[in-house]
Amino acid sequence: MKNLLKKLGKGLAGISLIFSLSAIPTLASSHSEAPLISMDRFADNTDTYAFRSVEAGREGFVTLIANFIPLQEPSGGPQCFRFDDTVLYEIKIDNTGDGIEDIRYQFQFTTQTFNANTVLGQNTINQDGAISSLNDIDYNMPQTYSVRRIDRTSGRNGRIVAAGLRTPPANIGPRVTPNYEANLGQPAVYPLPNGGKVFAGTRDEYFYIDLGVFDGLKLRTIDTGGPGIFNGNGIDSTQNYNVSSIAIEVPIQELTRNFAVPTGPTDPNAVIGVWSTASRRSTRVISQGGTRTNSGDWVQISRLGNPLVNEVVIPLALKDAFNSLSPKDDAVAAPAVLDPEFPKIVKFALASFYGLNINIPPAPRNDLVAIFATGIPVNPITGPNYTTFLSDGQPHEYLRLNTAIPITPIGSQNRLGLLGGDVAGFPNGRRVFDDVTDIALRAVLGGTPFTPDFNVAPNNAAGDGVSANPEGPLLTRFPYLLPPNPGNTARTSNIRPVTGFSDNDF
């Protein structure tokens, strides 16, 4: 494995090795991807994003977003959803390639209750029952948070970047949270001393995918279009759900190895590695009466860099362990990357259920090793000004962002990222806009010009039929994610006409 990684570090061995550097195989966001974290949703990472800011005049900043608490039903009150006060949420950056974080942003939350005698939760009728501002007295359970940065100049305990920042409440509905974004969402975007910004709160679940794929690869794109045809008839299974987001915008020079803006894409300081984690105290005591106390060291229980590595690359026996690992210890996952099961599952399902007999790239999947372990070196296919390479010769899994590659302006971005000719997109970091599902399906099937032996139908047209979030385009300003869906509006999947029944039918 070590020799293989050294070879990858010097350059890609051939065209077939280069292609799938545009994606890791992925079929969903990281929602409850491992046995233990599936039972601890308030510490569950769902997505991590890292991209140069595209807001006008903010190109000198990097936006980092970590989402937690998957598949939130907007009407899940009266407590609704909020960050867990007993979880340490972190965004980590490696700028030297050794798999060890050089910079950590820590977020810790505290919830206060004003009126404990109400039957409600985040809101109550302390005045008129409506929460019209972050400081409204009817915001009954406000949550505040602190932001701490730890780096090599700050000492072990780091320094507080901001404190006492208030999160917005859930979007309960227009009576309780009127004019949500103007009154509560945008005021929760706080400026930082370095010119950056920070936000923490509930947002729309923008990741889009047809989760029917888990029913034996039951893609509506094939079912409705006929064998061998992928079309746009997918259904966004995450539509109208919410998620809890932490977003921070940081000047580029505060993230690079030499604390300077890179001179160009091949500057050795240009690439950074990004991932997010959640940790709990090692000991929890539950007393009679419901009192809970937490003590001991912080223990990492959730981790997310590239989308869906743990879901579709890491085998079941290692999933919980992977969530606890640092990227410096990722060699344990090397066999799963060299010969992953997921492409074989796709091949089997297409043959068994659709009569589609396809060829897939054989093991060893050196292409997946490259994206998983090292990043993309400069090579003839992507050209002399593209690289995401960041490695010390050992495997380290995380998003890799080249901070010197220019942004692609809003309106000109391609959802397929590098695969669609947009070098500012995945796998150069990950934008919220990027369609990692379609990229991945085509990557694992080899349906691209870079793998000519596999660049045939249906391999080169694979997709889940969902090419955008149907709830609309992203915001053009930080934190980019759309406002959360309101709790009193029925989700699309819950709207079903019921006719022709009488009381005797039940």
C-alpha cells in the first residue's frame, strides 16, 4: 500500500487511473451510515462542504459547512430540533498532508429555558406567542454557542473567536416565526473579527437524491424510461426535510500552511484537507428523575469528509471504528478502497432487475485510492493548473480544496463539477450545488471519456434522475443554504388523497 501511494504521489499511471478521481462512490448523504451513530442522531454528521465563497466580493474567503442531525421533519415539535449541548461539534483542517488537523474550529452550544412551566418548547406565550427577533421574549429556549479556534499559534486550548452567539429557533410556522429569514435567519449570520462570518441553525436539507436506490438499485430513471435508459424521472427523497448547519467563512490565508494566499494552483501551500466531527464525553450518568451528567475526555463518535465513504466504501465491521478514527489512521480502510463492494452491487442489480449486463473497472481500484488517500496530482488529463494532491505518502480521507483555483460564478457552475468541466466543483472541495450522486454513479461504472473501455451506454448516462433541489436555487450569500421548511406545511410525501372510504372500512 505504501509503495502504491508513493507512485500515486508522483503521477497517475494512465488514463484509466485518472477518471474516477472526480468522485468517490456515493449514493446518499451520510445519514445514519454506521450502526452506533444511527442511534445517536444529534451527533450524526450528514454532509461536509468546503469551497471558495461565491458571494460577490467574498472570493478571498473559504466557506466551510458541516451539517448534523439528519432528516428532520419540520413539524417535529413542540421541542423541535436544536444542537445537543453535550456534543462537541468541530470542523478540522489539515494543511500539511499528514492526516492530523492543523486547525480546529470548535462549536459548543448552551440552551437556556425561560419558562419551564409551559407545555410548549422553543416558543411559548410569554408575551404574544410570536418570535419576531432573536431576542424576543417568546423565544423560550434560546440556544447560544461559542466558536474556538485551535492552531499551532494559539496553544493547546486555542482562543475564543466568538461567544454568546444566538441560534435562530426552528421555523415553527408563520404565526410563531413570521418572516423567518428576515427576522431570524439572516440576523443569525454574525461577523467575525477577521472579516469572516459564522452561522449555526436549522436550514433546508439541500442534498438531493432519490433514495429509492436502496431498494435493490430501484432507480425510477430506469423503471420509467425503459431498460438501458437513464432519464430525469427521479424523486428528491430529502425534499422538505431540514438539517442543522454550522457554517463559517474564513480568509484563505488563515487556512493555508504558510498563512499566505497561494500564488497559484500548483503552489505547495494551496491545498487544504477538510472534515468535520462530533464528540461526546466518555462517561454519562443517568440518575433517577432524569438528571444526566457527563464527564471524562471527549471521544469522537462521528466523522465526515468526502460524501459517503463510510456508507459505500467501508464494510459494516469497520463503520463504527472509522467514525472514531483520525485521518492519520486511515490505512485500516485501504483494502476496502482497492476492491470496493459497491460497484459490484451496482453491476449485480442492473443485471438481476433490469437485464442490463455492464462491465465495470476491475480491482485494484487505484483511481479510488487516489481520491480517497492522496488527492489528484498534476496530470495530462486535468492539465497543468489542476491538482488537489495533499499527502505524506499515507492514506488520509477528507475533502481536498485547492484554494487557488478560481471560483466558477453563480449561473455558470456545472452540477457535475470536474466531470462537467467545472474545476471549481467536486472533487475540488465540495459545493452544496454539486450533484455527487450522478458523478459517483458514472464514476463507479466507468462511463467517461477517461475510461474508454467503459464509456458506453448505459454507463456514461447513469444518474438518479434528480439533478437539482426542487425547492429552488441556493442563496447567493452566506450561508448559502435555504431557510428551513416551516413546520405547519405538509411535506410533499405526506400529501395523499384519501377517497371512497367509510367508517366501516376501518
